[in-house]
Amino acid sequence: MRIHINRLGAADRARLVEHRLTVEELTELHGMLLRGQRARQRALRRVAAFSLILDIALLLMTVFVAGPTPAVLFASVVVTAIVLLCLACTWAAAIGVFAHQYNQAVEEGYPELLGRLRL
């Protein structure tokens, strides 16, 4: 099983770096990619909220059954840290890598648009 990492394709990156798109085409591409990025961000926010609510519910049930002991407190902190680490890795794989690659390619191929068409 492989973990999917959302990346900018090699052909798309080459087109951007080699300045093969007009500014209008680049603006249209940026708009399309930005809509996709925003959809991924909304979905990730929903997943994060659901994960944290589930984490809190499970931790509260554990406290209810076992009582507020140091072991339960330690387990709560560790489980919450693991959930947050998984969410951060998910953000990087789903949103961060693609945005970084796109922004870097646009900055190389279109330095005159520096900062205008960022994801």
C-alpha cells in the first residue's frame, strides 16, 4: 500500500518553469488549482475537527472508566500529540507539497509575477 502525495506533474512543472504559458493561461490555471486547493483545505478541516472530537470523546470515556490518574493524563497527551502529528503529515501530503512545487515553478518561470499567483 502506498501513501498518495499530491504533487505537481513533471510536464506541468516544465511548462511553468520554461514560461510556455501566456499570463492569461497561467491565471486560468491558477484559478483552477486554487479551487482544488481550497476544496482540499475544507475537507482537511472537516477531517481534523472529526478526529479531534473523536479523540476527546474517547479520552473522556477513558477518564470516566479509569478515573483521572497520571497514566490516563499521560495517555491523553500522547494520543492527542499523535493525532496532531498525523493531521500535520496529512496537510503536508495533501496540500503543502503541491502548493510549494507550484509556487516554486511559477517563481522560476514567471519572476515578473512574483507573489501574485501563489497557492
